[in-house]
Amino acid sequence: MSDLSMKNNFAFRVDIWDATDDGIVEHVADVDDFEVAEATWLAAVKRWPKATIILRQGARVVHDSRRPRIVK
């Protein structure tokens, strides 16, 4: 695998945070595609229902498992 195929910057990241919001406990995924990132976040929320799982795009929080989802 060449160095050119190793990507370090992704549009979205999914992380598990500690209960006091002091920091990331576990990094789950880096993803460029929003639909894949959202599906990864949903899978993580289902896998760890009591954890705080956050999907971010840079500093912007896209989804936070502590917030109820509103379906329209």
C-alpha cells in the first residue's frame, strides 16, 4: 500500500464520549460520505444504547445519542 492511499482527513467522525463530556473514550469511525456516517452512527447507538455517541462534521455536532431524534 502506498503512502498516497493512506487518507488522514475525513468529513465525518463517530466517537463514544465519556459520561461527563470530558473527552472521547473510543473512536469508532472516520467517514467521508454522510449517509455512511449516519448509518455508522445509528449502528453504534444500537450496539451501545447507554453510551454517548456523537457524529461530528469537524466541530459541528450532527447527531448526539443523548438528544431525541425527531422524525418528520
